[in-house]
Amino acid sequence: MVAVHYIDGETGGVVGRAFAEALPEEGARVSLDGGGEYLVLNYWELRPQSCDVYVRRVDSGEAAA
């Protein structure tokens, strides 16, 4: 399991944390508990067991597309 820290690509603020079997791929969409849907921009692996994933919120119009 990898500890994933989801970080807003614009503000640098942490928008969520989770444990995952594998790192999310760039361009993938992730749903964060209570935080909505986000698009994975890129990630920075800190160590083998954790990483920072940079995301941007997907607005409601974009999510429907």
C-alpha cells in the first residue's frame, strides 16, 4: 500500500489523503471523500511507500462531459 497525499496544483494545499494499491496515472480522475472529483496532473514520489499527487478539481460541467 502507498500513502497518497493529494495536493491542489494551483494552491499547494492538501485536498485529501488515501492509501492505494498503486499510484494513480496522469490524466486519471479520482474521487476524494467529501472533496469531489479531481484530475491527476502529475505526481512526485517521495519514497517507495508514499507520494504527493498534484490534482485539479473537475468542475460539474467538465465532469458530465
